[in-house]
Amino acid sequence: MEMTFSVSRLKSFKSCPYRAAWKYVLGNTEPETEPTVFGKAVHEVLRLVCEFYSETRVMPKPRSKELTGWIKEQEEKATGTGLLAASAVKEIGKLARRGVPRLEAVPAGARMLVEHHFTVAVPGRDGKYFQGFIDLGYITADGEEAVIEDWKTNRKSYEVAEDPAHQLPLYAWAIMQQFPTVKRVKLRLNFLRLEQWSEVEYDAAMGEAAVEYLQAEVDRILAMYKANAFPATPGSVCDGCQAALMCPAANSPVSSEIWSREDAEGLLGHMLAVESKLAILKAQVRGYVEHNGPIEKSGEWAALYAKPVLTFTDKATVMEVLRAMGLNALDFLQLDQTALRRMAESDPQIEAVGEYKPGTPRFDHRSSPPDEGEVASIPEMAPAEAPAEAVVTAEAVTEPVPAA
């Protein structure tokens, strides 16, 4: 079986095989995040700058119309995602401009490698390949020396030789496979946000360590494929992970077959049981607050307040409206239906299948004191009786609804 690996794929399987399997084995696509949107925007501006220089050998000035236009285009795209704050959007051009002067190091007559893609065979692993993209590189006119540079928007810097993923050493090894005349390779990481860099000259020892790492990681991943088991490894990558809802307990081997409806229903059952226990604890605290007023403990406030709630009167219609809007009904599987209520405030289709009623007093926990008068008096009102079809439960989504 032929298979191609990249630094990002190797790192993904190393940090959490379960999340990597969700993406690479099952073919799911992870949504963009603030760091990925920002990084792509900066990289795209610099790609355009380097291609312009490669074609014209003219380095655009900091305020040239070309550079300004490229930056504006990427700022607009990044803003359109809704993921970046205005301050972050403004930083796109700032960081990109810091990378432009690196073109001054390109010698006359050099062959430039801009977003250069390579694919080379993994030694001793039949049908297995390693691929990557070089942000900025060049090979001298005599073909004997190459320089490989990589743009980084990280908030922390590190040395080329300290990278546990061996990214640039692997790129250097691959370039020497692709261009046999190259005898020397210089590597450089450009930390644009920090205005720092790390440079090193590639050597045989560095190459051997990088290839050994590549072979070991490929073997480890192939073993997972063979056993059809991808252990879940909780850690820093868990934040925002799209596989989190169905992720099993830490370090328990899980077959990719877990993505069945039966397993999902089992996990959902555990989640609902936890929600039920939390509801009991909140009710107990709510009872105290109702009779004694807000609680303050180490700067944290617990209070009771009343507000209108939206009760959905037709569960089936709600699901149909969500489908018509191109939304995945599974995304709104929340006991209090907060997401649906929020949407109903601005969307008449959703509001049409619900009605606002005086809400029962609700328990609130926050780090700042409630507004004056918000919890001074709790209106005495009977609990709103929700219709039998008011709550979206697992029963309503026994057949998963694909996102449009």
C-alpha cells in the first residue's frame, strides 16, 4: 500500500493518534482556527512577494502598491472568516513585511524555490513517501549549495536542531535527494512575530537523525493501521478538537470502527448522565440562593435571576428548519438549547416554531458581581410547562444529519 507522509501528519499521529485517525483515516476536515487563519495569511503574502521577486528580481518596497495590495487582499480574506480580531488582522502586514528583506540574501543567478513541493521515497520502506513544501529556498548557480528558509508566526522560538519533528533537516535531506548536485545546505527558521531566527548548516549527523526519526514514526503509524487501533492521547491538542465528542478515555486503544451510531449513542448516554448529576448539584445551590441571596466565594459569584426563555413547540419542525438552513442538527444537541435560542433571536424560521414564556429563575455563576437589582428580587412565577416535544434529545437525532 502506497502512503505519503508529511511533517504535519507525523506530528499529528505523535500528539494524538485518535485525532489523526479522525482526520487522515476517516477523511474529515478540521475547521480553521485563529492561528491557522493568521499563519496562512502571512504565508500567502510572502509567497506572492517571493514569486514576484523570482520573476522580476525586484524586491517590492515596504509601501509599494504590489505589497500593499497583497496584504489588503489577505486582510480581507482573514476578516471574512470571522476568526481574527481587528488587532490580529493588522498584524498580518506587519509580520509579512518583516520577511521581505530576506530576499536580499538570494545571490544573483540562483534558482529560487518558492513554495517548492517535493516528494521523496522513505529509505527502506517500500511504497512510503515523504513530502513537504519549502516556503523560501534557492540553489546557487553552480548547483552545489542550497538554502532553505521557513516562515514561523509562533509566539515562541526554538533552534533548528532542537525541533523534535526534524522539519528543516528532513527538508534538507529531501532536497539533496531531489537535486544530487547539492553538497551543502543552510537552514534558517524566521520567527517573524519575535523578529528572531535560528540558522544552522546541515551535516551528515543531522541528516541521519532526521531519517531515523522519519523511519521510526512511519513504522509506528503503519503498526496502528495494521492493528486498526489509534490510542487517544489527551493533551494540549484537545482544545477545539473536532473528535472530542466521541473521544474515548485516555490511552485506551480504539478502533476506527468506533464511529458507529451505537458507540455514539453509548457515549451520549454517559454525557447525559453527567449533565443530570450536575443539574442536581445546581438545584441544591439554587435552593440556597433563592432563600438567602447571592453567594460570593473568592471573587466568584453565584446568583439567581429570571429571564424569558424560548420553548420549542414542534421538535420535528425545528429539525427540518435546521436541515433547510444547511445546519447539522447534531450541533444543537444541548439540554438547554442555548444555541437554538440564540439563533431564534435573529432568525424568523427558528422563532416561528417556538414561543417566548416567562422563564423559571435560573442559576448563574460568574466571576464578576451581578448588576445592581438583577437578583434583588426573584419574581414568583410558576415553572413554565414545556410541551412534550420541547427538548431536543438523542431520540430526535437517531439518524445523523450531515452538514451541507
